[in-house]
Amino acid sequence: MLIKYKKCPNCGTYYEPTLEKCPHCYKHNELYLNREISTSIAYLHPFAQLGLFLAGFSFVGMLLIQLTIFYIIDSFDLSEGVVDAIINTGTYLILLLTLASIVFFTRRKHFFSKYKRGIDYIYGIGYAITLILMGSLIGNFISIFHETSDNINQTAAVSYSHNYPILAFFILGIIGPICEELTYRVGLYSFLRRINKYLAIGVSAVIFALIHFSFKQEAIINELWSLPSYLVSGVILALAYEHRGPACSMVAHILYNIFAFILILTV
């Protein structure tokens, strides 16, 4: 059921099987009625789902954006910290615009319909609390075997938050999580969910963990000890998306990141 079309029993036309109704005669899709298709997931066109994942995950694309911003501001006499902040902020804003454009031009009504249920936002708060508790539990458990310290991703977030707290709040607390949810849940997870739910949970969680992982040889041990926390977070966010849809997983991710941001500034 990856990209395979189904035949409408009413009008005989073929259409994409994750649509709730036949787009020609509007007869309800029996796969929806029989709960064979999750009604919570935002199923965009399969190529749009791949586009979201590739746009958000593409290191080449991100690097090109960063290089472009760097060459634009290189003629200005700016400190290294300011340059890094501008590049980081600009990259996320351009990425958000790119991802939003993909959503806007493919089944946007279906996508935004997933944000109308107030209960999903309440569940999002619950999943955020779960993320916080599980993160603390895993961190305390790992500290028994290994002296805990921030990995490279966390160190960068701490530096950015202390130097530019307002920017960090919006980028790390809000825009970053939205981009990651569009990339790894609405994009990758939804695409793989067409094949198998457990495949989608496993692969999306592993890739989500690896994007927060640094392969620098001198830091590899510390990065490996930090990996389980990101992996579990990826699983929890995938379950939130499967259970209640993108509104739930985005709220959970945003609240968790804002909590981490507050923790950085207060500890």
C-alpha cells in the first residue's frame, strides 16, 4: 500500500488509498471505516512525505543554506558568535518555509484538519510530561555507569541559549520542533506507516536519534551514552503521532524543548 492506488467500488476510479473519501464520487473509503488506516495521521501524497523527509534531513541542503547565508553576511564585520547565530536562525527559518510550502501544496485541508481536535493538545501535554520523566529516568540510570556530560548537540544548544536567549526560545523551543515533526513524523513516519506501523516507529526513532548524534571520534563515547535518551524520545513522539496525530506530537515536542530551554537558563 506504499503508492499503490485502490479502485473505488462505487464509481470505479482509482485513487490513493490513504484518502478518507474517493475524490471523484466522495464515497467513504472502507479502509478508513474498518480502521485499517489510522485516522489521526496526516497522510500527504507519498512524494510529499518523502519531500518533507529529504528537505529536513538533507545535510547537503542544510549545508548549502548555511553557506549561502555565510557568504551574504561575510562582508559585514561580525563576531564569530553573531555569525553562528545568524546562520543557525536563518537556516531554520528557510527550512520551515520549505517544509510549510510542501504541506501547503499537497492536501493542506487534510493536514490542517488534524489540528481541530482540542483533546489532541491535552494529550500533547501528557506526552511532553512523559518525555521529561523518561529523559530524567534514563539520564539517572546512565549516570550510574558513566559520568554524564552534555553531548555536542546539547553543548551547542546551551551556548546558543545563554548568548541569544530570545532567539533560542523561538528557534530551539518552537521552530526547531515544528521542523523536526514535519520531517520525521509527518514525512518519514507517515511514509513508512503505509508499510508497517512498527517499521515506521523503529526507523523514524533511530534516524531521529542519529540527527542529534555527532560522529566526531574524540566525542564518540559520550555521544553513544547520550543516544538512548534521543532514541526513547523518538519512540515516544512516534507513538504520540500514531495515537493522536501531528497536533499532539508537535505540542509534546515543543513543550519538552521549552522545558529544556528553561532548564538551561536556570541551572
